[in-house]
Amino acid sequence: MSDYHPPTDLEEVVNSEVKEWHFHIYFHQRNADQHQAALDLRDAVLRLRHDGAFVAVPLFRVNTDPIGPHPVGSYEIWVPSTSFSSVFSYLCMNRGNLSILVHPLTREARKDHELRNAWIGPPFPLVLSALPVKTEELPIQYPSLKLGYSAPEPEFTLDQRRRIGANLERILKGEKEAAKAPMN
């Protein structure tokens, strides 16, 4: 029997929610077709950001050699949680044969890359020793956007979340396929 019990306290869960994410687009740096495909995908993300499809900020630098934990050519795209599903969906559907590492940004970069990660496409082995175990500061990026960890207000208050949850339970009560929430 497992000793781990996922947290269910609303305030604790809301306060620990990930607000910023990285998508690392990988390409074999000696494969000209893959390198070009990665650059084309980057340009498409930038055009879509310009058009308002989502908020996604590719880092200016494209790494043509391994750097940090990344074993092949790569570049990073920063995404606030409010655009996460839109960017994830777009990259899932349009990555071609590229692999993409997805991870949260927290104070624990090594865990973020090793245990809290996901892959779109085949995974690559990472060089985890290049990452700090823990830092004091949150890795806030692009605070001028006032998104992610820099957002001035949460999307919903705790009371609004409770009302939304109660309404969902009321609506789902009639759905026989939906699992029922356990009572506290």
C-alpha cells in the first residue's frame, strides 16, 4: 500500500499550481531537414502569437549544439499556464517528427526536467547533473507580460472555485458515466 496521498486541500493545491512552462523543441543538429523543420515550427509559433492564437515566447537563441541538460540541438518556448493547453495542442498536432520536452518551471529544476516532465514524441536522455536541485527564487520569465507567476490576480478566487466545483457536481449528477466526487 502506498504512503503517498495526493493533496486535496483546495488552498494548498491552488497555491502550488504551476504558472509557467517550458517546451523544448529538439532536433538533431547535424540533420539539416530536422533543423529546418524546428526553425519552421518556431516561425509558425511566432506568427500565431502575433495573431493572438496564444501566448508563447520562444527564446531568441536556437542552440545548434547540446547545452545544459539538452543532448541535441534545441530551443525553448516559454508559456504561461493560461496558454498551456493551446500551445500543447498546437505542438502535438504540428511537431512533425520532432521531439518536444515539456516541463513546469518551479524552484526545483532537476525534478521539473526528470520527474515532472512529459514528452511529445520520443524522449531523449537528459544530462540532469547540469541542473540545480533547488533554488530560492521562482524562475519567473517575462514579468513585463504580467502573466504566469507575475500575474497580479489569480484567475478565480477560492470562493469562485468552490462555486464552480459545486455547480459541476450538480450538473454531472445526471451523467451516469461521470465519476462522482467523494464526500469529505
